[in-house]
Amino acid sequence: MSYKSALCGYFYGEEFDYITLISSSQKQVFKFLFKDGKIYKEDLEHECDKSTFEAAIKGICNEYTNKILEHQDELNEYEKIYASQKNFEKFIKRHHFLKYEIRKFQNSISHFYEALAICQSEQQGLKKELKNSIHEASVFKTIANEYAYRVEDIYTFIQSAKNDKINKNIYLLTLISALFLPLNFITGFFGMNTNGMFLSSFKDGTLIVFAFVAMLCVLFFIFYYRSNKDIS
């Protein structure tokens, strides 16, 4: 059976039932047949004992454990964003692929759990042997679902932070416009050097006011930048 086309599950045949288990790390498919209380591997010509069946399940459970630890380390690293608000772009670049990986992981664990649960129900002789593995698979499912939520929570947090930055930029532009509009109004309709007006005795009155407004803008920008320097 091809690894790429294989599907983990418990299936019913005319002469026997069988279960397929997939090892992603080994890119291998295990097929066990059940007939008349006996277990066979691959076909009815190769009878095997319970230990062989259990070993295959145990190996796949270990693969899931390693994958869970791998995703856990990665998510713990990304969640430092909540405290430092750095490395936003690193997560954004990884987000879609990570989301795909975890969704694929969820599907794989779900099929594995269902296959074992049905096998336990149909093969009473394996009920005790499958109990622990089914419990492990159930825990894996819960953790995978939690990881999916964590990925989306990080993404939502980053988008919210970026939206806040955009809103603050709009606010900054509004304030700058509010500072320059009065100057434009005065110079456009009256002129800064009109006799009797403020600074009319200075040759470069307009330039002085412009420099003053520009200085205010620079000071405001420095204050704004320092208060938001952690948001990328």
C-alpha cells in the first residue's frame, strides 16, 4: 500500500476486518488483519502476536509525542511576542504554513484515535491492550486543538497591534494637519508680513512660524516614536 494514498482507519471486509496505521516519520503503512480472534500482518499468510501490533501503535504514539513537543517549543517561542512585541514578521511569514501543519496534525490524530476506538470495540481480545493507547490519542487530540487556538490567538494579537499602530499614525497625521492648516490659512489670506500683524516687523516672519511649527512636529514625532518603538 502506498504511503501517500494510505488512510489511517479501521475497515470492514467480507472475510476479515483490518486496521491501517501510518508512521509519518518512517513513511510506512502498517496493516493488521483480524480474523477468528487472530491477528495477521499485511495478509492472512503472516500471523503475528499482540506484541507486534502493540509495538506498531506504541511507535506511532511516540511520533505524535515528539511532534507535540516540537510544536510546543515553537509556540512558546512565538508567545514571547505578548511580552516583548517583537518578531511579528517572523511569525506572520510562518503563520499560514504553521496553521496548515497543525490542521494536518489534528486530522492525523483524529483518524488514529477513531481507528483505535473502533478496533477496541470490535476486537474484544484487544480491549485491555488498547486502553492506554486510546487514552494517549485522546490527549493528543486535545493538545492539537489547543495548539490551533494558540496559533490564531497570536495572529489576532499581532493584527490588533498593527491596527493600533495604523490608528495612531492616522491620529499623528491629523494633528500635523491641524498644526499646518492655520498657518496655510494665515499666509494664504492675510500674509505673515502684513503691517500690524504678529511678526510683521521681521523680514522672515513666515519662516520663523514655519520653523516653530516644524519643531513642534519633530518633538511630537520623537515622543510618539518612543512610546511605540516596540511595535514593528
